Amino acid sequence: ANGGPDEILELCDCLEKLRKIDERQAQLVELKVFGGLSFDEAADVMKISAATLKRDWLMARAWLYRELA
């Protein structure tokens, strides 16, 4: 989110909804969007393969786009 405070708050609200659906996807979004981590770095932090995280990222990103639309 490169917009203003309202967009960041909306993203945070959506992340909380996503966390109830899929905790791992929400954690990945936080690490990538707010932490600036690469897939490899996030995989190290989360102790999961980068390939799995890339699949999670595609699903989480699609879900967030729908929620934020």
C-alpha cells in the first residue's frame, strides 16, 4: 500500500480478516508488505519452502484484491 493512512488502515483490516481464514497467508503478507522481505527471507522466517510461500502469496494477493476492490 503506497497510499495514505486510510488505505493502510483498510489493508490492516483486511489482513485481520485474512488471518481468521489463513494465518500463514496473513503472516506472509505482513513479512512481504510491511517487512520488505523476499520469498527466500520469508521462507527462512516461517520455516516453509519458498515455493509454498509463492503459492500462498498468489492466493493471498488475489483475496486482498477482491477485499480491497
